[in-house]
Amino acid sequence: MVWLAFVLGVGSLLFSTIHAQDLSAVPEDMTYIPSDLTVIGIDKKWTSGVSEIEETPYQRRMTMPWSREAFHDEGPSHWVALSAYFIDTYEVSNVKYERFMKATGHPAPAYWDDPRLNGATQPVVGVNWYDAQDFCAWEGKRLPTEAEWENAARGPDGFRYPWGNSFDARYVNYGKQHDATMPVDSLRGGTSPYGLHHMAGNVFEWVSDWYDPAYYAQTPFSENPSGPSTAVWLGGTGTYVDRLTVGAKKVIRGGSWIAAKQTVTTTHRFWNDPLNNSYGVGLGFRCAKTASPEIEREVLSQALPLQDDRESKRGGS
């Protein structure tokens, strides 16, 4: 079954469930996200070391509650125009990654033999950025951009968490509250407004963008942003962690089963070396795919009659 989500005007969301055979243009186990003008990031100000959300007139509907967890690289909020795309409804599972390995001879990722993490329906972990990129290419897809990922996680109302603006531990696998990763189709109460699972917790997810902590401040508006054109070199700390902190990084999103609560907000940004899987027991990915204008017209042509039918039934009840 394929989940389809459609935005009809600002903040108006229509959901429809259509069997894959009824709309072959939508790949199996992917969600269709329509073209839209949306807000990415959070506005905030610093007071005595505490981060607060600063409301701006153009973004009142996106304003988040006061937060200690907002990080300096999560703002300012800014408009982005996104073309229609598909994104995997679930994180890539071990069983899917195994098919890829058998078909291509790609080596197994770290922790492949760990019995806590290698269940068929658990998300694959221990993959670096290039492993994730190669898998997506093998499926005829790509990694999502950071903007696409955040848009799919927040929905049209800009939720702080995929399910809403209030934290609920029942909906997220984080902070070692569970002994390992959970099946990719679990915790249905925590899905995003578009029906995506585990956009918070379970595993951090690679996206395509290079990481730049100042990138949002440098892009007040953009169309289909794909991140910095060149990698930003992060400076070291002069400590043993320089192996991880120095150099060019790729963005990872969403938090993980071993990560802190502050990482599972929809705006949290983090990074990792593209060759590094040191967050391996909590690092996976999902794929995306650009949708053509023809597909968008086809999807909407099937969705609108469904909406009209629902409205007529509601009016007659």
C-alpha cells in the first residue's frame, strides 16, 4: 500500500490511501510529497544560555514553543520552494539492504552480525554516506536533501516533532529507552503528517547535503536547496575527538535509539564524516526520488475526486 499526502492551500492537508496498482506512478513503500512553499528551520534568540523561539510575522503558524533544545545551526527559519518528490515511508530495512548486497556484491555494513540489530525488519545500521548513496542509486533513487527530509518530517504546520508540538515518549525510540532499534514500520502513533515512520529516533538518517552551521543564515529563500555547493571544513578542538570533528561533514537527521531527547526534534541538525560510521548502531537512511510534473497532475487528478466525495458525505451527514 502506498501513502499519498497532498497539500491543498496553506496548512490544509488531505490524506488518501491508494493501492499501488491503482497509481503505478507512485513507487511501492514511498510517500508522495507535493510541490509546496514551506518553512525550514526555527527562529530563536539566546537568553542567559537558554534558547527561545522568536516569532516572526511571516511565520506565526510555524512558531514553536519555548525550547532549551534549539541549537544555533537550526535557524533562522526561512522559506524554501520544493518541487514534488517521493520519499521512503520507512527507513531502509536489513532485508532490503541484503538484497542490494546480494545483487551488487557490496560489502556488509558494520554490526551486520549483531543479533540486537540484524532483524529483517529493523533498519540497516553501520552504513556510511557512500553506502547509503549507492543503495539509493541501485533502487533508482537518491538521498533526500536536508530540506526535503525536514519538510516530510514536519508537515505543512511545521510540527516540532513528527506527530505534533508536544513530546511524547510513546512515539519515539530514543535515549536507550529500548534495547535496540525497532522495526521500521513500528510506532505508528509517531508518524509524520505525511505518514512517514521514525522521522524521530530509531536511527539517524543520512541526507545528501554537506553540513555548514551557517547555511540557513546564508539562504533567506531558495528553490529546491541542496545544501552548500562545497564542503565546509570544521575546525578541531585540540582533543582526542578531532578524528570525528575535523573536516568536511555530511548532514544526518532525526536522532536515534541511543541519542538524547534533544536530537529528535524535526529541526535538529547533526553531522558525520561521510566515510565514518562511528554512530553506526544508530545511523541509517531512507531514499527519495524526484516526481515529474506529469506525475503530480496524475496524483492530484485521482485525489481531488476523493476529497470531493468526502466533502459531499460530510455535508450530507
